Amino acid sequence: MWLHAEGQLKEKTTVPLVKFERLVLQPLKPEQVKMIVTFKPTGANRYGTHR
């Protein structure tokens, strides 16, 4: 750490890694992929989403 390198701390500090549960994503079904690919926006948001 830079504080140790500059002499601000006498001992080098370590930060332990945070343990967390990994999220396993489920793959998309072919129907879901088709819905995403063929999506056509309508209404006021259509100009900002797909051009």
C-alpha cells in the first residue's frame, strides 16, 4: 500500500477479500432470444432506443 511505501504506516496492511455467493445465470430459451432480436419499440421511447 502507498501509505507503507511512503513511511506513513510501519506495517503493511492487507484487506481481506469479501466472500459472496456467485449468481449462476440461466441461459435464454430460443423463444426469449427471438423476442429480444425482433423487438420493435413503439411510442415516445422509440427514438432513443433503436436507431
